Amino acid sequence: MSLNNLIINTLSPLAPTSFLTYSGSVFPHITFFEFNQQAALNADDSEEMTSYSIQVDIWSLGDYTNLVDQVKTSLKAIGFRRTNETEFYENDTKIYHKVLRFNFVN
């Protein structure tokens, strides 16, 4: 299974989830993307493990606290490690935006 499919299968039960962009109108929803990839373990001149840095964005019209907790719990349960998070309010669209960043080694 690809990393994208793993994330979608894990988060879709919580809210609509898609890679990079979302074209629906349901709130809250989740988008995600990979912002870095690098070798995590090299042996005999070969990359044995890869480290993936993933950003998960939660978009909501109101309080997203419970969904954030569910996302963190779900991704941690399958081996993701949270590295940081922040939040924004998009004034032009009146949408709350939570940014969660994770690392995954495979």
C-alpha cells in the first residue's frame, strides 16, 4: 500500500480526506501532502529506510479540537510521529485551518 493510501484509509473515517486539494463542500475536511523525503537508514551504499515528512491540514467552519485529537491518535497508532502543529484563521474564506506535521519512517 502506498503512503497516500495509508493516510487516506486511516483518516477518511474521521472526515473527507484527500491528497493536496479538496473539491467538495463538506466541512470539516482534511488535506495532506509530503513536504520532505530523505534517507533514514543507509547500509552498503543502499537506502534501507526512508523518512517522510507529511503535513496534514484540517479545514473547518468551527471548533476542530476533537477532530485534531482523533487525527493525532489515528496517525500515531500506525507509526507516525508528530513533529509540530500550528493554526490559522483564513480571513478571506472564514475557515479555521489547523496544520499538523508528522514524520513517518518506512
